[in-house]
Amino acid sequence: MTDQILGDAYAEPPTTPRRRRFGAGSLKSCLAVLVALAIVLGGGYFAFTKGVELLSDRFSSAEDFEGPGRGKVVFEVESGDSVAAMGRNLKDLGVIASVEAFTDAAAGEERATAIQVGFYPMKKEMAAADALAILIDPSNLVKSTVTIPEGLRVVDILDILADKTDFKREAFVKALRKPQALGLPSYAGGNAEGYLFPSTYDVGPKATPRSILKAMVDRWKQAAAQADLEGAAEALGYTPAELMIVASLVEAEGRGDDMGKIARVIYNRLEGNETNGLLQIDATINYAMERSLGVGLSLEDLKVDSPYNTYQNTGLPPTPIEAPGDAAIAAAANPTEGDWFYYVTVDLRTGETKFAETYDEFLGYKREFQKYCETSDAC
């Protein structure tokens, strides 16, 4: 385990560790036994030196600094670390005097078995009990958090990361140029759009642009596995990449329980004759025009020359248009059963959306929305 020492203050002299007393005769007797055993076993030098090391560890393990310590050390607890492993790593960094002093302190502390993974502020030459007290309190974790909401494009996500971390935007752009290092699936085609999962992330002292982006892709993998993305794609007759595109469209268009219905509308439009394979989703036009996905469209906007123009091009757009969350991915993988081809949000404040099987029914809902706009300032 590699830990980062951020700096030391050497104004104070080093603390002399306390040592428990053991009889000199006991040490001499133990050494004599080890020498005799070494000769009998024929491994004289090796056995003798290993025995001395063992005894040295045993007799020095009683050491403990008086504290309160000096300087600054950032100590990392890694996944799977035992109390003894933490003690060894703390000793290697000069935080505590001995492993046994730390394990002795932990033996009477129930919370020592629930120490959280992460980084903690320490000092050099601390009393073992003081070091343990820091580790058992999660509020001492050294970290910052970054929250990425659902429905953002990569360009938006990079803006947030550059603002909320110590790294410049270009550093994240550079990391995106090596998609394999981020763990993107092969079917993403090296494009992270849609695969930087929206969630809240802890950013520790050792974080890098690559590790931050990789954590987001790893979190996407969890969501994809939970939704059985690959199995669902095969069952529905699509590729996993296509399901991710559908999930991004669902994220752009729906909310709550409506997501499964919107996913069904998209599949019905792709597979049926009602709309000639045209999805006619406004968000794809805005994506093509590199602007916020919720901007209202003009008739001129509908003519934009882009493969993302789903008013002119049949089928799905080439890639996801934003980052879908758990619910949108689940909806794309398990769409609600129904024969709908249209939907209209009739109340912008509540998000109430109505679904239609025929064009005439759709026109009725559209008139309802227009009437709503006549009396509401939400339009």
C-alpha cells in the first residue's frame, strides 16, 4: 500500500517511544534456545537470524509513542485491510511505534472492525490509541464529493468535474482519449457519451482524472449488470449499444413510472409502420445543435443536417445523447407492454404525460396541452 505524506513539521524533536520492560535473562534464554535449535536443524545462520527477527518484533511491539504527534500524513485504508495490516502500514509511515500497541488498542474497541475504506489525516509519532480514534470516526475521512445529475452530456459532466475538483477540464479530455483505460465496453466505440454514470462520487487525495472517470464507468457497469443489459438486448432483438441509446432517449423524455412506457413507444416506432421508423424526439435535435436538450424547437431547427435529427432520419441516433440513470436503463431493458406510438406531456408543472395509440388520439392530447398553455405561464 502506498500512502502520500503531504508534509512534516520538524520544529519539535521526535518523541521517544515508551517500551515495556522485559527481563534480560528471559531474552538471553530465548536466544540460547534458538541457537541450539538452529545447530540441531543444520540451518544455523538462517534460523538464528529469523529467530532474532521474531524476538525483536515481539519485544519491540510493546513500544508506543506518547503523542500527540507532529507533521501531517495522509493514511489510506484499502479494501480488505485487517486491523493488523493497518497497524503495519501505520508503523511503516512512522505514525505509530509498533503494531502491537495498535492491535492492543483495537482489541477493546468494537468499532475497529467497521473502519471505512478511504483516506485519513494522521501525524507522525502518534499514540496508537489516538491513531485508532481517528480511523473509527467516519467524519475524519479526507474526501470531497462530486454529484453528477442524470441526463447530462459528456461536455456538461466535464464542466462539473473541472469545477468541483482540482483538475483542469483538459486533463479529463486527455483521459477520455484513452477509452480502454477507463474500462468502456467495446460496443461504446471509444465514445464515453452515455457511459459516465450519474451519481455522487468521493474524490480522495490520490484521485486522478482517469481514476475519477473510471469510477463513473465502473458505476455504469453495476447499473448495466443489474438491468441485465446484454441479456435484455438479446431478448429484445437489439445490441447493448442500441439499448444504451434508447436509455438515453428515455432519460431525456421521461420521468418516474412513465419511463417504461416511453421506452415502449420508442421500440414501437422503430418496429412499426405508424411513424415510418421516425422517432421524432426533440432532444436529439438539440444534441445535434450542441445545446441544452430541453430547449424548444423551431421549424428551422427540424431541418438541421445531422444523423441525430430523428425527424429526418429513421432509426436510432448514432450514440447516446446523455447519461441515463438506473431507472432509464432499467426501462430500456424492460419496457412496459403497450401499443402506444405517441405521448404528450399535458401539464409541465406536474409532468403528467398521456400516451396514445393513434394519431387522432395524439392530436386530442396535443389540443389539451395547447389549452393548458393558454392558462399557464409554465409554457
